[in-house]
Amino acid sequence: MNYAYPIASFITALSMTSPSFAQLSTLSSNDVPLPITIKATDDWVQLISGETLKGELIGTIEKSQNSFDQTIEFDSDDLGDQEIDLEDIKTLKTARSFKVLLNSGEVHTGSLLITGDTLIISNKIQTRVPVNQVVSIYRGVDTERENWDVDFFIGANFSKGNTDELSIATSIDAERKTVKSRVLLRYASNIAESAGENTAKNHIVDGSYDINLSPRLFLRPIKMTLDSDKFQNIAYRINGSMQVGYFLFTQSNFEWDVSLGPGIQYTHFDTVQEGDSDDEMSPTVLFSSKIDYELFENVDLSHTYDFNWSTHSAGGMRHTNNLGLDIEMIEDLDFSIKLVWDHLSNPKANSSDITPQKDDCKLNFGLSFAF
């Protein structure tokens, strides 16, 4: 969702002789033959087929993760967003500065010139590297705020008459991406009241930090989750883990990553039967999956799934599913449908000898705002 650009023109059958490598390294807007008019703020690309686009380079697909197939995204005046394989580019020149991550782990910043199989990064000095060593090209940012994408969701249901009911669901999802790392943060809550009494009250805070090891492989040295659910008899539960992850798909409209690793879990129960312990410590194994899919131009589908194995006394196996459908209404405002399903294989009975249900399912309708 969390990322409009000035565009220019599309020319076919461009008549120009191939400049030498030395000439290419000093190309400017005045060096491009007519009929193209290049402004100082324009980026431009010439394809091997002879077609030329001018406008603005966005970067490799999905910033830091999606250059596995060596594809860039370029905004064109007449054609809109275009995905172009690097192997199809004869020449590319940018007016602005970009960050470039190489497969060696080095990061370089500067304006870019691609000619054939060579990328020239110009700052105070020029750095030449083979194009096939590029992991990602990512536009430089002026402030830390530009690294973040934040989505806020709120949904509410009201009923008044024979039965007075109110339920409010909220969530905040934040993602920070750079060429080397990713931070994921999430808060969600669901509170419901019927006839003056609480019927649902749960909160969850989740955060993780990823280090990119390669175009697809990443290390998640820490993932922390804190949640509480009065009606699941959980006063609070803390889960910490370390994972290794991999991007299965990294297309412009479809991204799917999975991760797996060990962890530890501490659970403090709300109430317990006499003689039972009110807390449990357990080793865990956590599997996570995250999918973002652009179904149509204005419709996005998202799904996150966590499988957490713990000992029987700590609750056993836990499945957490979050499915979201976002339909764009106006810019940065979506109509959203959220489905949440939680399953715990061995919930703990409370002091009244009432065992919570194993499954919780919630369907919420509301609005999402993107920042």
C-alpha cells in the first residue's frame, strides 16, 4: 500500500550512434539527441530495442528485496509504471542519488549510469561494478520518516435495542525498509461489550528486525511478541525467538516470505484452579509466513500466519491467522475487511473450572489509513 512521480515521453526508433564508454560516463541532458527533451530532473533509459523512456527511476522492485530477477521499476509519461529487466537496458542515467547494495554487502550512494553490463555510481568519485553484482537499487531518503510505511485500521460495530452491543477493533502496522534491513511492528486490539459486560478483550504487540544476507535470504535475530486475552485466561504471554527467513516470491505484485527458528515463551495465567501453577515457561519453535498480493489495481490482499509450538502445559500448539482485504476508496484511504482466527490446542482452565474454547474467530469491517 505502505510507497506519483513526474513522467515524460516514449520514443520509438531513436536515431543515435552508440557513444563510447568514456562519453557515456559523462552523459548529460544536453548529450541526448533530439527529438527527446531531457530536463535536469529527469531520469532516462534506452532499451536495446531502441525505445527510450524518460521520467523517474523508482528502483528495483519492492526496494531492497526484489532484485533477484534483476528488474527495475520506471515511471513513464505515456506508459505509467514499467518493469524492465536489466538485461534489456542499453543505457540508463539518473539525475538523482540512489543507494546501491552489492552482493558483497557493500552499499554505494550516488547518481547512476548503466551502460551495457556496467554500472557507474557517481558521487565524489566514480565506482564501476558489473550489473550482475547489484542486489538492490533504492532511492535515497532525506529524513528517517521516509523509510517508514504505517497503516492504521479501525473497525466498529454498534447495536442498540433489545441488545446493546459495541465492539471496536484497531490495529497499527509499521514497516521500515532500507537496503540492508527491515523492521516490522504491529499492535492490534479487540474489545467488545454486550449488555454492559465485556465479551472480548485482547491486545497484542509484535516486533521483529531482519538483516538481509542476500537478495532473498535474511536473518531475524529477534522477534518479540507480548499478548493478553482475558477470555483465553491469559493475563500476559511473552514470546521471544530468533529465525532464518527466505523470500519465496518477490514480484512487484506478489511478495511471500517465510521464516523458522527456536524461541522461549513465558505465560502468566489470569486465574487457575487450586494447586495449579499460575505461570509456565516453555521452549518454542516458531514458523512465520507473510504474504502481500495486489489482486487488482485498487485491491490488495494480505495474510500473516504464525505457528508456535510449546509444551502441553504452556498451551501446546498455537495457530494465528490474519487475513486482510483492502479496497482503495481514495488515495491513502481504504475500506478494509479483516479476518482473524486463533487456535490453541490446550487452553488452561480458570479458577471456576471453565476451559476456554480452543478457537477464536473475528471478522471486522472498517477503514484503513496509510501514512
